[in-house]
Amino acid sequence: MNDKLYANDIMHLAARMGQMVLENGGETYRVEQTINIICRAYGFPHAESFVTPTGIMISIIGDQHRTKSLIKRINSRTVNLTKISKVNDLSRRVVCEGLSIDEVNALLDEIDNTRIYSKRTVNLFTALGSSCFCLLFGGSLRDFIITFFIGLFMSNVANLLGKFEVNGFFINIIGGIIAALLALVCVKTGLAVQEDKIVIGSIMMLLPGIAITNAIRDTIAGDLVSGISRTIEAFCAAIAIAIGTGAVFNIWFSIFGGV
């Protein structure tokens, strides 16, 4: 195989694996580690990578000691720890078993198309998680039931907005509005008891737990650009939730003077 073509193939393969880890909630160091493992496994020990939450940059020394570079833009991020685990396992298999590039790409296609849970299952357990948090913070049984249905409704709305590629910031605002408004209405009509416990439980699924964890992890590891970026991302998500819930409470109290 032509050395130049081979180097390009390896770079694109490493970038693809790194992209899959990053898009599914992986830490910066894990993405860089995966890229370096792939490059070394295929004969490029001097590969360098620089990863941020929105981009991947790779450079390797190809034929005649020429440096080749590749930049991959990351446009969307979610959380799928199963895909991260499978890509990690695959990178180790490449080292141990010497898989060809075509074999690795075929396995990546399988991982990328893996659908672990249906949307109904995700919505159901999102709602259940919300209602359990309501109980954890002292909600009553009626609050638990109401929070379950609010969480279910919020999850479906978030999925619908996601189909229209609505920005996550606005999804969090809308989620906060739904949680606060329905909680207040349910308490006002006597269906629930404590609106604060319902709101807390409902918005727990919106909180950027993975972003906060990765921000701390990246900062401690010395990846300051990624750490600061993830911290700002988590901060913006929290602000969006506060805007949604705060606006509803403010308007409600201005009109009704209380619950």
C-alpha cells in the first residue's frame, strides 16, 4: 500500500474512533489515548493529538518524514457509555490481534449503529429517575406520581425538540418551564403537595452531571482548555434551567401571589 495513502487511512481511522468517544461523553484524555493507541498500533509511534470538546486535531509523521495533519469538528455530544466502552475494547483488540483497517471500520459501523435502548425505555426510566429524586428530597407519594408524569412529558418534549435540532440551552429552558408550571398547577389543584420537591425531581435529569465530572477530571489532568470549556458548558446548562423555572415562579407569584 502507498505510504501516503496508508498514513491518511490511519489518521482518519484514529479520528473516527476519537470522535465516537468524544461525541458519546468521553473525557479528553481518553480520546487522546485512543488516538495514540491506534496510530502506534499501525506503525506511527510519533503521533500527536490535541482534543477539545468541539474538535480533534491529529498530526503524524508520514513518508519522507513529512508531517500530516487532520482536523475533525465535533458538532453534537450525548452520553452513551456503552459505545465508549466498546470503542475502548476495540482499540485494545487492534493492538493485540492486529486487525486490518477494513475490519476495524466494519466493527466501528456495528458500534455506531448499536441501539441499546428504545426511546420508550429511555423515557420511562428518565421519568422514574425524576420521581425517585423527588422522594429522595422529601416528596410525598402524590408528589412522586406527579413527578413521574412530568418527567415523562419533559423527556418526550426533549426528544421532539432534538429532532428539530433545537439548541440544548433552549431545551433546558423549556424543560425548566414545563417542570415549574406543571408542578405549580398540580399543587394549586390539589393533585400534589410540595411544588419545590416536584420541580427538584423533574429537573434532575436536565442537570449536566457528566459535563461537570469531565470538567473536573480534565482540569485535574492538566487539560485546561477542555476543563474550562466543559465548566462553562455546565454553567450555561444550569443557567438555562434557572431561567425557565425562575421565570415561571416569578410570573405565577405576580399573578396569584402564591400557590
